[in-house]
Amino acid sequence: MASDNNCPILVPILGDQLTRDLASLRGRTKDDTIILMMEVWDEATYVKHHKQKIALIFSAMRHFAEELRDAGWAVDYTKLTDDENAHSFTGEVARAAERHKPRAIHVVEAGEWRVQQSIEEWPDKFDCEVEIFSDDRFISSIAEFRDWAEGRKTLRMENFYQEMRKKTGLLMEDGKPIGGKWNYDKENREPPKKDMDAPERPKPEPDDITREVIDLVRDKFGDHFGDLDNFHWPVTREEAEDAADAFFAERLPDFGTYQDAMVHGQDDLFHSMLSTSINIGLLDPMELCKRAQLAYDDSTAPLNAVEGFIRQIIGWREYVRGFYWYHMPDLESANALNAQRGLPDFYWTGETDMRCMADCIRSTKENAHAHHIQRLMVLGNFALLAGINPREVQDWYLVVYADAYDWVELPNVAAMILYADGGKLATKPYAASGNYINKMSDYCKECAYSPSKKTGEGACPFNPLYWHFMDRHRDRLESNHRIGRIYSNWDRMDEEKRQDYLDSAEAFLNTLKPAGKS
Ligand code: FAD
Ligand code: DLZ
Ligand code: SF4
């Protein structure tokens, strides 16, 4: 490989790095840079992603390549169907290095541990300089998070979030949080109003590029989970910005209040639906937070909504990313509660009489999306209570959502919903009975089960499962001050009632059919 100054710099851009101001492009001149974009089989198949996720990534990559070319950059783009041998990023970079004889390779660190491991081998594999840039689209770098985390007994999102507020200056005045509190979550737990209807989000129609990609996905990945007919994700910066405009204008004001609400058949409610665009780089998280703050400054959205939105991004999103890198690779195999049950087949088919589960899985299948509280308190809560093996749950979440990447999916699944990390991320497991779902949704009123029935025929399965979970993890959870007093309630029940709960739970668990492979 040549390495004189007449040779270009090769800049590989991965499918979740579709940002014009990427660190590896910043300051580069167009006449000595070759941008490399690669559709590769390994990425499309390392799990059997929802069809919409593959369509989203390929379409957004192809649009981004066009945008770059229009701006005068040289882009070397491999389409999946150009070459059956386009397996891996490393293999494609090697072939591109043969073609272009670069004097250096400049790449931004990968979002996922799996991919970063292979990038870190590049300096030894290629005989030119390889520079790996920190991904500064995140507000906190991996090293900054590590510095913050190192030496702390417990890691808590809330403490980290306050640091992020100070660092960014968002919703801050004279070094203090605007409104006097850091967190308005208490105001963000309203159940849905009767006949609540959120404004529809813009749904971009597929253009020629997207239609071509959809055909490709149908052809090559037809056996993957999920529908394609409903594909309406933004695939360009303009479309993503339209989606953000509509969110700020129409849905942000109610975002906070109804953040935890669930309504049958209403898949978006007041959520932003921007995660797919943020995660691939079409929208900048910090810009979105600044726009949210502007809405507060202009009095077009209340503080609980704006703070809630900003916390999701500079709090949770940044926190789980730092947490992921801090705890990988151990996080992947964590199973503190020793959960061993196979994933029930209805996670794939949606065929269950539990109306809440069926609706969340329907939305997941149709849209490659479910909103946060559905992922956490319905789908996740069930997996926790039923003791589903973390690996199987992790794989499911990684497969089914269009916004799923290991760095964000894994901490949310292993640590937040399954408590598989033994409490490093959450102070207690997010376990809840049917009561919670009944309070926060309209699911229960037409369900085959009754949330007020505790055991036996017709009882909401979440009720006995909740106590079964508490009972089987008593040794670990009783000493937890946020959960311990639950055991006084359990102990106050008479023996027969407790046995009834346990028998009902066992009877229900015995009906679960483990899934075949997706
Ligand atoms: P909104 O409700 O509008 O929230 C605004 C933004 O905040 C989101 O776009 C997202 O960027 C960020 N955000 C909110 N909550 C979280 C969180 N817990 N972690 C990280 N970012 C957050 N999000 C993903 O992007 N990819 C995933 O693979 C993913 N897997 C999840 C798995 C589980 C079990 C749970 C409980 C949550 C998961 N989330 C994941 C977080 C959250 O559910 C989605 O970000 C959100 O539903 C996306 O829809 P939205 O853009 O309308 O979000
Ligand atoms: C998710 C995905 C898929 C399905 N395909 C590709 C691809 O062919 N080429 C690519 O550059 N990126 C793809 N991606 C996104 C990557 O998986 C993502 O960039 C890495 O996981 C980041 O570590
Ligand atoms: Fe879900 Fe139970 Fe309500 Fe049915 S009754 S919708 S299973 S919480």
C-alpha cells in the first residue's frame, strides 16, 4: 500500500454515522479524501433485524452518499447486491485500500462494541496510519463517562444527568436548574385522557431509492421479522427535520404529561419518534435539546415537557451509552437473577390473549417501534416477571426495533428491564402487576383477563407473576430499601392466598410455548 502525500485519506462512514459534521470529515479537504460506505452482509445478518431497520439503514446510507456527492465529495459506495463477497467492514476496507492506496484511514469509533473490536485491529491489518476518532456527536465521551463513574459506589442516571445539565447549560440559570428542580418526572405520569388523540406525525412516502431498497429487503431478507408495507421512517436529513418540526410544534407540549400513557392502537401518542433519525446521525441530539429549550423560552411548551425531553436525551441516552462502554463485554452475559426460561413464541407472533402484550407486539411488527413505556412496563415487565433468559430478550429487542443498536438496546434490556446487572443501573427492578398497566392504559377494559382478579381463571397474568417474581427473588430483594416493604404485604397474606398466587403463576408459566428461532 502506498503512503505518500499524493495518496488520499480513506474515510469509512458506517451506517449509523450519517452526519455531515462527523469528526473524521471535519477539516478534511475534498480533493484528497475518499469516503467509503459499505453495505455488508455481516451487518445485515448478525441478527435477523426487522425488515424496516435494514430498509432504513440502506436507504439512509444511499441518500447520504448522494448528499455527499452533491456537495463535491468522492464517495466509493458498495451496494449489497454489487458483490456477494461484501461480508465485513474490515474486508471492504481492505479492498478499498487496494483500490485507492490511501496514506491513512480516518474512522470514527463504532457505536457497537462488536464492531469497535474489529476496527481496533485495523492498525495492525493495514500498512498505513489508522486514526480512530472519538464520536463527538455524544455529549459525554466514553472516557469522560469512565472518569465520572470510576470510584463511585453506585452509578445513578440522576447524578450523571445533573452533570450533563451543567456541562451543556441546558435549562440552567446562574448555575442552578431553571424552575428550582432538576426533574419534573412526578408531573409526567398522567394516564391517558378519555378519547385522547395525538396529532399524526408526518409520514414520508418512499421515493425511488427507498422503493429499490424495500424490494431488495423483500428479496434478500424476506424471512426476517416484521412488515415492510408501513415503512415511513425519515431517510434524509430534510425528512428528519420535518419530523422534528412537527414534534416541536404539535406534540412536545403534551410529551411530558402523557409520557407514560398507553392507548390501544395509538402507537406514537406524544412521543417524538425521532430515535431512528438521531441514532443514525440524521439529527443532532444537542440541537434537538436546544430547540426544546427554545420552546420553553418562548412559552410554547411547559417545563415538565421540555425538561422531560431533555432528560431523555442528555440524561438517559448519554447515560446508557456511557454505561454500555463502562460495562462491556460483561454486560452481554450478565444474568444476576439467573433467568433461564425461553422467550415465549408470542413475542414473535403477537398471538396472546394479553391485550397489552398483543398491542405492543403488533406495533413492533407493523412499525419496528414501540414507545418507551410499552418497551419497559409491558414487554419488559413481562420478560422480567416470567424470568426470560436475558440473552433471548436482548436478541429480541435488538432484532425488532428500527432504532436498535447494541449500545442503547443492551443497557436498557439487561440492566433496566431485567436487572441482569444486579442493580448497577437501576435501584430496583421495574416489576409491576396488572394494576400499573390498568392505571396507565386503556388495554385492560377489553382484555380477556381482568386486572382486578388476582389469581385463578381469568386473572391478569401480571398479578400472580408479580408475586411469583417477588417470592423467588426474596433473598436478593428484601434488603433493598426501595422494595423491601413489599414483603411485609406478602407476609401479611395468609398462607393459602400466597400459595394461590404461586400456583396461578406456575399454571400460567406452564402454558408458555418457547419460540422457535426467529
Ligand atoms: P421519545 O419518547 O420521544 O424520547 C426522546 C428521545 O430520548 C428518544 O428518541 C431517545 O433518543 C431518547 N431516549 C428516551 N429514553 C431512552 C432510553 N431509555 N435510552 C436511550 N435513549 C432514550 N432506544 C433506542 O434508541 N434504541 C433501542 O434499541 C432502545 N431499546 C430499548 C429497550 C428497552 C427495554 C427500553 C425500556 C427502552 C429502549 N430504548 C431504546 C429507549 C426508548 O424506548 C426509545 O428511545 C424510544 O421509545 C424511542 O422513541 P421516541 O424517539 O419517540 O422517544
Ligand atoms: C444496522 C446496519 C445494517 C443492517 N447494515 C449496515 C451496512 O450494511 N453497512 C453499514 O455501514 N452499517 C450497517 N448497519 C449499521 C451498523 O450495524 C452500525 O453502524 C454498527 O453497528 C455501528 O457499530
Ligand atoms: Fe394486560 Fe392484564 Fe390488562 Fe390484560 S388485564 S391488558 S393482560 S395488564
